[in-house]
Amino acid sequence: MPCDKEFEQFLQHHLEIIEPLNREAALAWWDAALTGAEEHLNRSAELSARLWKIYSEPKDYQRILRMSDDPPSDPLLARQLKLLLNAYQGGQFPPDVIDRIVNIEKEIEAEYDNFRAPLRGKPVTDNHIADILRSSNDVALRKDAWEASKLIAPRVVDRIQELIRLRNREAQRLGYADFYSMSLHLSELDEEGLFAILEDLHRQTEPLWRRYKSDLDDQLAARFGTTSDHIYPWHYSDPFFQEAPPDDLALYQLFSSANLVELASQFYTEIGLPVDDILARSDLYEKSGKSQHAFCTDIDRNGDVRILCNLRPDARWMTTILHELGHAVYDKYNDPQLPYLLREPAHTLFTEAIAELMGRLSMNRDWLERYLGLDEQQAISIGRTTDRALGSHLLVFTRWCLVMIHFEREMYRQPDQDLNRLWWDLVEKYQDIRKPEGRSEPDWAAKIHLAQVPVYYQNYLLGEMVASQLHHYIVSQVIADEGEKALVNSPKVGRTLQERVFKLGATHPWDETLKLATGEPLKAEYFVTQMGVEVG
């Protein structure tokens, strides 16, 4: 008979332990990211290990496994049981291995948080590197900056490779081919289906990519006084070519005197999702020892939502704060009546979708006109570049994701191969970037995700696809009577996202949530159309 009562008892005991521990761990991680201080990193690692060991308990796992044979009749209980089963199955690592993995991750995090690229004898921030690659015409300086940005890699590569071996060994002990396959399965993603999507996107974007990349290299050759067959990684506008260079620097510089926080606050308020309380708890500007990246964290699933940024007044950080607040409103505006385990996004890819939907608006003509107060002539002028900027962004980011996702899968499949060579083979294949002659450095290890957020990058790309589908639904079904301009200021937008996405929490798998939200399964056509690719 269904195990409703037994599972309810197990769940109550489980939540009494993990709710306060999750909150404590989240706060410790926040402090570690803000300071890079050893005491906070140690505390964060200690709490992460303690949490993981709860899910590594074999007796509890066997009990969950037995209950899953005859799951609860109540659908909310059944969903919580499924999520716990996945968590316990993925957590079945020995305590000493957990300690080792968490300690290595802590060491690596400290390296990334405290690393400042040594450029010509002076430590500089990621923002400084980005400024050089975006605007400098000094090729020697650009090359030095690009190479300096990679110098974190030799400092962490051996520890990343140890992580790979440990993760793989335990995943294989649990019956999986490798850690990559295990992670996809336990996050309710089908590996074969995922890579079919990737191949389809590769095929559909290839003609447009060839034209775009050829034109871009010709432009860069003219800018730097060389030929297109002598364009190297440092000629592009960021260290990994994961962002499209701005077609028009005027668009990028629109934010040079803007208050990004006020603009973001005004926008979210107008669409009915105020964020001032989130911003008040957040940490938004550069400081020594602080993580140079950006993220959102939900501390307690009860309203304490925060973002971390390193803001500067430019388009990149405008996009980023809109993006991170997209994560934040998903967490803030969930249904507080949902059970604790379901009071989170339907899937990581779904919260990425909301973040990407919002982040894209920094390249939206109507958004720029409304929130920057552009006059009609300025808006018309900017409008000529915004659609192209969005299409270029999606195209470049897709090709970058193809590199990351394929690399990570092959890295776990064959961790003893020449990963440096594999990295550049994939960069050349998908991004058409020429490897510098004679270079054989672990440049892949400069990307923090491969160490600290394993098997994550597919969520960004699937999230972009879901974002395009949500965009299509809102424009065609929700604000059709108001016109597309309403996307940037109508309370209907926030209300629709709350009712059709946020309040569902994790009550359904992500693909079911998407059908409930848009009335359709995942379709690539909305995404590739926004790139300017003809579907077929």
C-alpha cells in the first residue's frame, strides 16, 4: 500500500535537520564568496560536507528506495520522494571521499576568489581584463591580458583532475558510466536527448555562424591591421569568446553614466516584481578578496534572497544584474505554502531561463528607450543594432556552450586523455578560433564551472531555449493586445511568470512545467528564430 504516512514521518525528521543546516551553509558560502577569507571557506566546506553526509547515509537511502517502490498517493509527497531519491542516490559517497572532495573544492574556490591576473607585473581584476579586450587597440597588451587571465589554470589543474577521478570512481561504483552521465540522470535530463538537441543546434546555426564569424574576423583584421588568418584568441572581446563583441560601441557605452541598480529596480517594479528588498541584502560592487563572478542565492527558501555582482557602468554588467535578479525573483515569488523541498525552481535550467529572459532586455530597444529615457531619434538609431546584437549574442553563446558541454562530457569519459588538446580541438571546431602556435596549457581549467559547478553548462543553453519559448508565449498570448513594447513594463508579465512558473516551484519535472507554462513542449524554433536562423 502507498507509504504516505511512513514517508511523512521520514520527511518531518529530515526537514528538522536540513532546513537549519541549509541556511547555515548558505550563509557561510555567502561570507566565503564576499571575503575569500580562510575562516569562512573552512566553515563553508565543513557545512557542505555535513550536508552531503546526510544524503550519503546508506540506511536512509535504502529506506527511500523501498518507499519509492510504492510511492505516496499524494502527488506532492510523491514528488518530494522522487527528489529525495535522486539526492540520496547521488550522495552515496564514502565519508572520507566526501571530505576529500569538499576540501579540494574549498582550496580551488580560494584560488579563484583571490586570483587577480598578473598583467605586466601588476595584479588586475577580471573587469580590467574585460575592459582591455573590449576596447584596447594595442595588440601586445591584449595578448598579455589574455595570457594573464589564463594563469589561474596551472594553479588549480592538478586538483581539478583529482576531483574528476574521485567523482568518476564513485559514480562508476554506483553503476554509472561516469560522473557526467550520473549527474544528468539525477537532474532529470536525458543524455541522448540533450546531445540530439546540441547536434540540431549545431546544424541549424552552422550557415549563419560561418557568415557571422567570417565577417567578424574581417572586421577585426581591419581594426588591428592584420589579415583574417592571423586573428587569435586575444583579438576577441572576452577571454573565452563567450560573448559577441558589440556591433556598436555606442550601444555598449549607453550605460557609462547610468545607475544600474536604479534601472534594474525600476524595471522589475514596473513589471510587478519589486526587488528592492533583494538589492538591500545584496553585495554589488568590487572589493578585495571577493569573488569576481556573479550569482544569486536563496538563503532559506523563506524570503532571504541575495545577489552578488561586481558592477561597473557598462552594458555587460547591466545584462548581469538583470540576469541575477531574474534568478532572484523566481526564488522570491514562489508559493510560500509549498512544502520546503518543492519551494525552489522546477529545474536549474528553468531558473536560468528566467534569468536569461531578463538579461536579454539590456539589448532590447523598447527597454533602452523606456529606462534610459532615449528620445525618438536615439531609439530609432539604437533600434537598428539591438536585434542584431541579440541575435549575435545568442549565436556566439550557443557556439561557446557547444564547446563547454562537449568538452565536459569527454573530460569525464576519458579523463586521462590530453585535455589541453581536446579543449583546443573543440574551440577550433565550434568557435573557429585559431590556437596560438605551440600553446599547450590547461586553458580549460581557467573556467571556474569545470571545477566548482560540474555538469552545469547544458542548463544555460537549455535555459536560453526555454527563455525564447517563454518570450514567444508572453508576446503572443499575454500582451498581444498591448503590443510587444509592453514586455518591458506591463504588470501582466510579472503576474504571468508568477502564476505559470514561479508558484509551481518544483512540483513537476521541468518539461511538464514548460508545457503548463506555455502549452507546448520544448521547441528550438523560437530560439533559433531569435538568432536569425531559418528553421528547417
